[in-house]
Amino acid sequence: ALIVVHLYGLAADLDKISSLCKKYGVALIEDAAESLGTLYRGKYTGTIGDYGIFSFNGNKIITTSGGGILISNRVDRIAKVRFWASQSRDPARHYQHSELGYNYRMSNVLAGIGRGQLKVLDRRIAKKKAIFEFYQEKLGHLEGLKMMPVNDWNEPNYWLSCCTLSSKVRPLAVMEALEAENIESRPIWKPMHLQPFFTKYDFVGDGIADQIFENGICLPSDTKMTEEDLDRVVRIMQRLWD
Ligand SMILES: Cc1ncc(COP(=O)(O)O)c(C=O)c1O
């Protein structure tokens, strides 16, 4: 199988990837953990490949505090996963296991929270988009600063507002300036092939992920941020370019 990851609420260019998967008979799994509500050419990410996963971890656009879901149109495969996720219990009166199982069920309490959270998803997306557009407007002109690209196939959920910096102002300087004012920001995800655990393995790549990791930064993007909070972030950043 091939796992495509829709990062930061942006959709990957799925047409190209899924046509390759079809050509070679490879199952396509969409990791839509960060992109619930994102549209790729009018279709929700996570619903386009053979399987989709979503995360409801505490940092996501909606949350059940922890947990997630797997979706697929392949009813037989979902039934099998449900079997594994609920301890692989054979249909017997006593506990009997012919296969190794896992206890991956979401509790009904957390599922209830998730159903409530789904009702605020549209509002959250609208706020995340407003945050991104605010940064775009106030910071987009700074030398070397480029907000994450919203390609024409994309209607993102804007989970996090990210940018790259190619001028003399480095991401670390921005993170430290914000931190000095008690504001958290983060680097872009470290690519898998740079993780110490994986350095012994081969990888295929052209260095783009490395560059984005080196030059990227995730700006504060919480939906609870007020206009005043956003203004503070922008002012602290603008000072670094003065
Ligand atoms: C792209 C991506 N995939 C998978 C996960 C894992 O999800 P979970 O924390 O629900 O296991 C996360 C984040 O947590 C993520 O951002």
C-alpha cells in the first residue's frame, strides 16, 4: 500500500498519486489526520483513496482528547479491522481468540464528544482560514516569507498556518522571539528519513522535505486566538525584519 499524508490541512495532489496506484494495483491509504474537512477538487480528503484515517488527538481541528477513525467503502475490510480492534474475539460465548487482537476501540463517551465536536467543524475551519488570511495579509510581504501554498485543487481546513523563510531571518529566531513573549510556535515536521531511528534505511527523495524542514515554521493557529493575540504575533515577527 501507499500512504499519502495531507499535511497541515492541505490536500496532496491525489489525481497523480491515485492514477499511479491504480496502474500498479497498489492500495491507497490517505492519512487525513490533519485534514478533516479539507476538499480535494470538491471531494473530502480521506474519502478518495481505498482507505482514509482521521485523528481526534488533542491538537487536531476537532478532538475527542485521543483516538481516531478509519474509513473505507470496502465493507469486508472494515469488518476485519473492527474485529482486530476489538480484541479479535471469535463468535463464542467465552473469550476465544484465533487471531492476535488489539483493544483499539473508542469509548462511547469519547465518541459522544466527537459527535458534538463535528457540529463545530465548519466554524473551526472558517476561523482557521481567517487566521491564515490575517497572517498572509500582514506578513506575506516580508522578505523571503512565503505562506504555505494553497493550490487550485485545494480547499484546505487550514489546520495550522505555516510558512517558509528564505531570508536572513531564520525560523529559530522567530520561534525564540515568540517564546520570549510566552507564545508557542513550532518547526515543520521532521522528515522520516532524517529521524535517527530510520537513518539506517534507504529513502527516495529530492531534498524538498529537508528544505521545508530547515526553512519552515508553524505559526500560532489556535481557534481561540483573538485579533489582539494575532496582532501580537505579527508585531513580534515584523520587528525581526525591521
Ligand atoms: C499526519 C498525522 N498522521 C498521524 C497522526 C497520529 O494520530 P494520533 O495522534 O491520533 O495517533 C498525526 C498526529 O497526531 C498526524 O499529524
